Amino acid sequence: MFALQNVADRELVIGDIEPPAAPGPDEVQVRMKAVALNHIDVWSWRGMAFAKRAENQIPGAEGAGEIVAVGKNVKDLQPGQLVAIYGAITCGTCDPCLEGRDNHCTAKQVIYGFHTHGFFQELINVPARLTVVAPDGLPAESAALAGITFGTPEHMLFDNAKLKSDETVLV
């Protein structure tokens, strides 16, 4: 299967990689439909010192795709659904994760496309709990933006600033 790989500073190639095995018990296998270009991808591509990556790293911290297989413990997702994928692997057991605030995980944060292979590949296995089913009719390109591009300002406005429905913000 194909994947975009960062083979050297400022050098990307489309190469062949082995497809993933069947998803684990709590995973889904996703056929990627859209990947957003994120600043993390640009930093890694540039080879910036703080963004060093593994050799042949697959970029992509934001993505969406269609579920093609589910693990045996996954009951609420099914093949054919379009899902947005959270851009980091988190522990799922610390207080912030259990509250749905994985961006504050205290135990583990592995960012796709930075610490581990990202979404610029045909198929990927991801923890089912880190996916969100896209509403009917939402294009994959829009769903791909949910995790970071939309999620970051949503978090800042509603979680941090406590914006209420009758308030406005000047941007």
C-alpha cells in the first residue's frame, strides 16, 4: 500500500509499505480519505531541531477516513462509517482522558506524524475511542480538520475562556 514518507529534511516520497495487520481488539482499521496539512507536518518536513522525526516517518496529524474493519471489543462503530481521528494516542485511563479531555493526558501523548507514523497512508489502525463519527453529509476533508484545526479553538473558547452562548468574540 502507498504512504507519503519524510525521507530527509524537505524531502517527501510516495513509497510502498506493508499494510497493517487486522485491528486489535479495541481498534478500528481506517481507509484514509483526507489528511489536513498541520504545522507539525511542516516542522517535521523542514527538519527543525525540536521536530526531529524517525527515518521514513509518515506525516499526518489530522485525518479522516472510512472504517473498513473493527476489533472484537468495538461495539459502537461499524465498517462504512466516516470518522475523524484524534491526532494523538493517549492513555485513556487518567482523569483528563476519562473526562474526554485527552489533550490534557497526564500519562502519554504520542502525536501521529511526529512521534509515530501519521495519517498519510492508505490504511491505519487506531484506538476506536479516539475516533468520532462524522455527521451524515460532512465531507471527509472537513472531518479531517476536527481534531486540531477545529478542536484547538473550540477548547480555547469553551473550556479555557468559558464562552457562553450569548457572548461574542472578536477575532
